[in-house]
Amino acid sequence: MDRRLDTLLALVLASGCFAATGEGLPGAYDAGTSTIANSLAPGPQVTDSATSGTGPCAGRTVAELIAAAESATPAVPQGIGLGRTSSDFVWAFSLSDGGFALAFEHGSGDCPAGCIDHEYWYFQTDASCVPQQIGHYAVLYDGGGNCRTVQGQSLWGIGRTVDPTSVCGADLAPRNVSGTFVLSGNGQRTACTEEMGAEPSVPVSTGLAMTVAQDPADLARGTVTFQGTGVALVDGVPLAATFSRRRFEATDQHSNLPAKCAEESWVSAAFDFEGFAPGSLSAFETRTLDCETGAYCKGDLLLNLTLP
């Protein structure tokens, strides 16, 4: 944490309003990657299908156990072995009793673009080294409702994450996320100066304080205010915001047209405390520098926002 962000955090904590409701803080969610985090995996990941177990699985290889699971559950991907094809994947993990855990993924529908539907099966060997199915998880697209259905629960961090707003029948009611939060902002800024379009864009990496104030009588509406960008259009200016679940979109727009000396600006921000949608803060301005000559400048601020 840099000194600027550290100072902002100290100020926010001193104000006593950091994450005032607690509902704004994001939860963890699985990533569905081929390498599984140690905290989620049932044991060390196995990458060689010739690996043999111990104890009840002494002399039994991962390849044999994958074949046994395929035979017992025809719905799982068949015959691909340990690893990935264009649409399917098989994972294996060593268990402390000498057996193994297995996970199968099957993708379907436009898989060259990443697959539309994803289905998962989870197995563990029993005391006789027989793979037993212990779970099933599926994320399937419903074309009629233009939404996704979710069946079961993912295990071990293996399973596609789903933006809750895309789930069929999702509860989109806004939650109370009012409070002040410290964020990291990374992106670029172009100053509005007499260079008149030749201003260089410079990288920005800074700490920001974001204050969310929802209307207690209507949590779907409120304001969001930022401090710490160094841009007058943004700092301390409340942005009108609309809220859904634990996310918001906010804007502020001004124009003096059709005045001869034109001044226009637009600021927008978005943030999802659940972590499914990227956070952003953008500001654009056009300002007349000389009303007689018509000289003007353009400036912008483009930041990605994340919790540190």
C-alpha cells in the first residue's frame, strides 16, 4: 500500500464510516481454473495419470480410476484421460488416505468461443478404492429467458462462476452498501490544457476514497462521491447513482451549450461489491480556452477501480 492510499485509509478509519454496513465487502468465489488453489483443493493436484495410490488404492492408477468413474457415470466426458480437450477437462487430486478425488468438466455450445453450458461431476474413492460421485454442478443457458440456470454446488474451486444478475429469477433488489471505502485506481489521465489536443496521457496509480450514500427510503437511489483523483470534475462531486444488488452505476453531466464559450463534462462510475463486474471511474471534459479564437481543450481520466 502506497503512502497516499495509507493516508486515505487512516482518514476513513478515523471517520468511523469504513464499510459502515458490512454488506459492501465482496465474498470469495471460485475461478474455475485448471490450477486449483491449495485452500480449495482436497489434496495435492496430480498431473500424471500413471500415478498410483496407496492404502486401499495401492497399485491403482489415476487412469484406471478415471475409467472406472466414466464407466459408472456415462454422462461424464469419456475417454479424454487426465487433462483438457477443447470442451472437456479432468482433474485429479491425492487424498490423505492414499486414494484420489476426481473432477470432470463438460462444455457444450460454441466451445471455440469458450462454451455456453458447463457441467461438472465430482468423485472421491471409498474404502475399496471405488470412485463415488459426491457432487454435481451445472451452469446452463436458458434461451427463452435469456438467463442462466444453476444446478447443484461447485466443489474444490472447480466450476464456472456466474454473475448473479444473469441467473434466472435472480433477486436484483438493492442491498444497503452505504459507507466509505478505500479503493485503488489505476489507469491514465490527460489534462485539459492550452496544448489543445496535444496533451500527453500519463499513467495513474492512486488511492481513492469512495463514499456511498443511499436513500434510506429507496435503496435503489443515492449518490457516490470520490476523493483523491486530483481532478476537480470528480473530487467531492456527488454523482447520482442507481443501485442493484451490491453494485451501482453513477453519472454526472454538465453542458452550457449553446453558449459561445462551450464547457461540457461527463463523469461516470460503476462498482460491484460482489466482484463480478469491473469497477471503473471515467471523466471527460471539453472546455473553451479562448472565446475569440475558439481554441479549446479536451481532457479525460480513465481508471479501473479495485479494493486493495
